[in-house]
Amino acid sequence: MDQSVVDVLAAMNGASEKSDNKGYWLFQFLFWGIAVGLNSYGNWRLTSMQSAAAVVNDAVQMSLYIGVTHALRLYSEKHRWTLHNARALLLRLISASVVLSLVVVAANFVIDSLLSNFGLQFLPPGTTLELAILVVFANAQLYLPFWMALYFSFALMQQRQVAKSEEARLRASLRTAELNLLKSQLNPHFLFNALNTVRALIADTPQRAELAVTQLARTLRYSLNSSRDELVSLENELSIVNDYLGIEMLRLAERLTIERRIAADTLAAQIPIMLLQTLVENAVKHGISQLPQGGVLAIATRMEHAMLIIEVRNDRPLIKSSSIPSDRVGLANASERLRLMIGPTASLKLDLSQPQHAIATVRIPQSEK
């Protein structure tokens, strides 16, 4: 993807995450401030805890509860709890409530034993260990489930809103992609060069000219039909790529060398339509056609742990990265469509670190059968 596109997407995601974090921390401090305040009021009415000990106790309890619930948040996000069904999520929340309550109980007595050295005793005189454990555990079992109910209800609602937003954005992106495909995938330069090639072949080799017209017709039909399809098999996409390369080989002749390493188990894999075609045309247009001596275009596919990996490698002119053409609308559009259609686990990366070579790598997860 063009670096400017990457920067814009990163900025958008970063702004969204900052806004969510502000709301989350406000919720944390408000909820636990109120909860600890109510608990402290009860302790003040029922016990003879000194004011200094009460203030320290409130600060410790609030920090402790914020710490354990934040750890739960990080753990649940890492393991995608909100993607589970209601029963599975409920079982996880019940287990988490019990475990975190025990953590709170253990932490309370560790902290109490440490701060008692400074003359601060949280437990009222005469309180037995069993009673203290019961009280702390009961408080934790009162507040933690309530916090979980509020937090995960909000998280689920937010997840649904994001899903709806992404769906709407995908529809809009696909409509825009229809126009961009005609602009970038089958651009006027390709059509002009293809027709000139056919015209040159008509007099000398009519049979090759007829084949070129057939290949051009299939390429045009595939591109125009792309508005109706979203995903196609890699095998179908390769067939149209072969037609495109057949026309380019007539034009570039010995200047274009093609290498294919297509793994048999990748042919049925699903990819966004015109994705591979975009990568191949970009390699020919910005790379090999710019070299007087021509070069090699290599297409390789493989499967790694239910992940389809496509690699398109091509020779290119020896230029600095700052001089790279900025009109690669096709790659930026393909990368954005890939992210919206497949999700964050899919990626398209263009490696220009080698001065005379360009490598486009696509990773697309496939459902395990």
C-alpha cells in the first residue's frame, strides 16, 4: 500500500483508540470511586477505623480493583471474549469473578501486613481472619460482577456498531472500487498497447492476432463483470492473469520472462477479484516495461497454516525510493478492499527495499475445511 494511505489509516485507528481509552478510564475511576466510597462509608459506620487508615485503605482498594479489572480487560481483548456466544461469555465472566475475588482477598492481606509496619491497621480490633476473608470476598463478589456487566454490555454494543460501520464502509468502498478498477486495472495505456499489438500482428501472423483479440476480450469481460463478484478462486484469477500476460508477451516479446510457482493446494483459495491482476499489471507497468532489456516477473503462491500467501516479484529500474511513482491507485485501492473484505488478518505489502526489485506480498486467511 502507498505509505500515505497507511499513514492515514493508522491515524484514523489511533484517534479512535485514544477516544475509547479516555471513556474507559473515566468509567474506571467513576465506578470504583463510587464503589470504594460506599464501602468506606459502611466501614466508617460499623467500625472504629481511624481516618488516616481509612484514606489509605480507600486508595489501596481503588488501585487494586482498577488493576485487576484492567488486567481482565486486556486478557479478554487478547482472547476475543466478545466474539463468543452468550453462554460461553457468561461462563468466562463467572470464572473471572471468582478468580479475581480471590486475588483481591490475597492482595488485601499482603498489603495489610506490609502497611501494618507503618502503624496502619485496616482490620478492626477483634476481627477474626475468617470473618475478614468473608467480608472482602463478599465485597469483591458484589462489585466485580456489576463492573463486568456494565463493561461487557458496552463492549458488545460498541462491537455491533463497529461491525455495522465497517459493513457500510465496505459497501461504499466496493462501489468506489468499480470505478477505480476501470481506471487502474485496465487503463487506457494497456488498451492502446494491446490494440497496437493486434494491429501489427494482423498482416504478419493472423492466427496470433486472433488469439490476442480473444485474450483481450476475456480480460475486458472479466474486468467488467468484477462489479458483480467480490471473491473468486485463485484458479479463476490466474486464468485472466494468463490472458493479460499473453497480450503483454506479444508486445514485449523476449523482454518479458515469466516464472510461475503455483502450489496445487492454493488454486481453490478465495481472493478478492482483480487482486492478483492488479499486482501483475503494476509489476509490468512500473517495472519490466520501464527496462530496455526487460526483466523477470515471478508469481508464487503457497499455503501456510490456513493462510494463502501470494508473492509477485519483478525487476524494476534502479531508482531511489523517493523517486517511486505516486500514481499507484490500484495497489492502494486493492489493499483497502482487502482489509475491509477479509479483515485485519489480511495484508498487502509492497517491498521496495531492494533497488532493482519490487516484491508485493499478499496474505489472506482461508477457512479450514
